[in-house]
Amino acid sequence: MSLISSLLEDNPYFGAGFGLMGVGMGATALRKGAQIGMIMFRRHYMTTVEVTCKDKSYNWLLGWISTKGARRTQHLSVDTKFVESESGKISTQYNFQPSVGTHFMNYKGTWIRVERTREQRMMEPWETVQLTTVGKHKNLFIDILEESRQLAMSAMLGKTIMYTVIGTDWRPFGHPKQRRPISSVVLDEGKSDAILNDVKDFLSSQNWYRDRGIPYRRGYLLHGPPGCGKTSFITALAGELEYSICVLNLSDRSMSDDRLAHRLADAPENSIILLEDIDAAFVSRESSASMEEAYKGLNRLTFSGLLNAIDGVTSTEGRIVFMTTNYIERLDPALIRPGRVDFIDLIDYCTRSQLREMYRRFYPADSDARADLFAEQVVSTGSAVSAAQIQGYFMFYKTSSQQAIDNVHRFKPVQ
């Protein structure tokens, strides 16, 4: 046995084999140990936060990184936006954001690794931003996200954002609009204040609803002829409340019962849901057979699906829904019953008081007597004129109030 052992020890190939095997095993052990050590180190001594493109703070974070974080990086992607000035003029603004890849930034003395990734999922791009730092810095990331939110909100200060459904998400539509003063929309006496006070009362009555077991949501229906200010008032109301507006198109062929329920449930916070021309999507079940196809709709959305989305078991709390229609008689009674629509108001053709107030706003230097004269002359023609018609009329004679009074005969009486 000792002879065999001696022969093996003296064999250079055998010795080399044992040596190589030992080196390989040692390298494998070191590599495995390094991997385990890195995993343990990342788990206990590093903090990582991942923000996906589906999260509301994703665009906020990208904007903050571009402005205050990794602003010195030279690997950029472009985000083009349209900006509206105070005068209403639209200009183009090019914002640079860190491109896909790895970037480094320093925040409050702490170095942070920023990794932005992009891939394709379900026919849509999927992006993530991952922030990593050494140490337990959870509160640091909370500060970053809060700063990101405040920076985004400050950019939208004094503006109303319009959202629409694109794909499966709510996305901002167009450029943010300068908030319109609610006093600039002239409705008949008392109507504007009545709606505004009702909405404010609803927003301040959450505990009242909860204590009485009433679902905390409210629906409004504004009806009347076109051009009388229904949509303009809702836009001004959103600005007064500092809310955004989420426009839902029920005639969209891709709209289904499930999709509508999800979109109402995940609408941006502090927003008004607007269903314009609700009569165009569904008509009364009591209508003639020729209207049956219109009632069913051309899409996958059903009338029962709409009712369930508005006030069914899955409907969300704290929601404000505004509907508009030019033909209230076409609406099914089930749609506008209390609980689904709690406040109904007619926005009709201009009354004498509206005509007088609109004249004062367009010609503030004129006397009240001339405003009364204009209103009286329009009423005497027997014309049913909308606010849009009066506004267009004043724009035509914006340099001469006298011509506006002298040409009232242009309004044609109702046949």
C-alpha cells in the first residue's frame, strides 16, 4: 500500500490533477461565497427602491432626477411638452431626462445609483427606475419622492389637467390649461353658486355620509341646448376646486363593462369624472325598436355595466361625476334616479340677467343703463340665444359697444 502511495505521490500528472481540482474547488467556493456575501450585504446594508411606469410617482421622479438629481449626466432622452403662458400662447419645451441605463447622483451627501430600464410587455413599453444606496436610507427615498411630488405640483400650479383613457391608463390629454375663473362663466342667477356650494358641501361631508351609511359619492347632470355653458362651467368649477378633469368617452369601441369599472376606480385623485353627451351612448329603454341598436351601443359597454360602474358594489367612494346632455328626455330614468344623479340643473338659453352681466364683462367702461338696454333689446327680438352666440357676437363688435347695441336685430326670433 505504501508502494502505491509512493508511486502516486511521485506521479506529476496525478499531483497536477489534484492541484487543479483543488484550485477549481477553491475558486468555486470563493465565487459562491462572494455571491452569498453580496446578497447578504445588499439585504442588510443596502436600500433599493423600484418605481414602475404604472406608479403615479414615476413621471414625478423622472422630472426630479432631471432637475435636481442626475442633472449632470450626458446620457439623455427627450421629453417634449407644450407649455401655455398666462396669455394663452402655446410654446414648445424640451425637457431632458436620464436615458435608459445606469446613472449616479448625490443627494444630501449620499451617493445613489439610478438604473432606468425599458422592455416590451403586452404590446406596451414597460419602464422602471431603480434607486440603490449603501446603508439603511428608507427615509431618504421618502424625501426624494415627496420632493418629486411637490416639484410636479408646483409646475401645475394654477392649471387644470385634462385626462383621458389611452390604452389601459389615464393619461394627460393636451397641455395643462390655465384655470378659468368660475365668475367668467355667466349662468342664470343663482345657478353657479348653487352647484358650487353643493359640491363644496359634499367634499366637506365625508364623516356625515359615513355615519349614516350612505355611499360617499355624488352625481350631477347638466342639461340644456348646446353652447349654453355646460362644459365651460364644469371646467371653471374644476379650476375653482383645484381639481383635474377625467373625460370618459363611452362611445369608444374598446370600452367594456370591466374597463369602465376599472377606469372609474383608478381615476386620478382630486378629479371630476366627466361624461359628456351621455345621451349619445344610450337612450331610453322606452324608445322605439328602431333605436334598439343605439341603446345597445356599438361597443362592448352595456347599459347595466354603466349603472353598476356608477353606483354598484365595485364603485369607488369620494367620486364626483358630471354628466352633460342636450336631450334629457332621451335618458333612461334608471340612469338619472337619485343615488346615481343627485343634482340636476337646466343650463338654458340666455336670460335677461345673463345678457346684462355678459355685456358688463365685455364692456366694463359702459354704464349699467346701457347693459340693461342691450339685454332688453335682445329679449324683445324673441330670439333664443346661447352664451356661445353672445360671446361670438361681442367678439365681432369688441371695439364698439354702440355697434353691439345697434345690431341686435341680427338675432333671429325663434320660429
